[in-house]
Amino acid sequence: MTTSEVPSAETDARTEPALDATERAMLDGWLEYHRRTLAMKCAGLTDEQLKSTPVPTSALTLLGLLRHLSEVERWWFVSVYAGGTTDGVYGTDEDPDGDFHFGPDDTYAEALATWTAEVASARESAAGRGLDELSVGTARGGKHFSLRWIYTHMIEEYARHNGHADLLREAIDGTTGD
């Protein structure tokens, strides 16, 4: 997804996978649907709004969720599946949750560009690979993961955080929708 393909808050550019899609097309389709949902939840807001914590009982922000999902894309598709870099995008040894910690100079434009690049890297890591193929890298005690497991986990990760994004966006400006 290029920045120009990111939907605006007013335009629902998501497409659900066909009801009779193959397993791979279904997984690709649902992951893409959830990626675009997150982009929609962030679109059209100011940096200040994206950094705000509008739910009194939570420190979550839309900017933090976007940055977090950049980390998650890199971790599962590039680090674990492809065996690439294990460096975090925003997190460090000193601040493993750096994706949720940002300063006044951090912007949506930078976070969106980073997320878009991480999504592109994730797609490249999985392109042409079979769902039964096991990861090169490991996590959780040295275990390898099938690409199918990673896709399923990523769909779950986005779906859960898109629920958070729904609540945050509604609290910020009243925008609702799935």
C-alpha cells in the first residue's frame, strides 16, 4: 500500500475477500482489510488528535497503535518468518515499548511512511511462499512458525487493535464505523 492508496476517513476503500477465495487469498485479503481499517481510523486527524488519549482509563493513542503495528509487521514477517533484522522500529532495549512513547516532534506523516514501508517489507517476505513453510527465525523458546500461523496471528493482532482504534476515533471526533 502506498501512501496514496491509504483511504481517507470519508472513503471506505476496503474490500472483503471473496466468499469462495482460496485459503491464501482469504488470508491476504483479511489482513489487507484490517490494515486498511487502521489507516482509515487514523486518516483525517491532526497530529495532536492522533497523540491524544481520549479514553480516560487508557494511555492508548492512534499514533501509538500505528507505530505498534509497524513493529508487529517487522517482527513477525521480517524477523521471525524471514530471519531478518531483529532491530525494533521504535522499541529499544532501554524502551521496549517505544512504539507507544513518542515526543512532540514525532508526526503522523513519519509514522504512516514507516508503517507503509513495514507493510511492504512484510508483503515481500511472504510473497510466493507456501502457508506451510516454517519461519527461518524463531520466537517463544526457539520454535518455528508456519506462515499460516503468522497470517492468522496478524489478522488477530489488527482486529484487536482496530477495536481499540474504533473507540479512540469515536472519542476523538465522533466518527464511527467498522
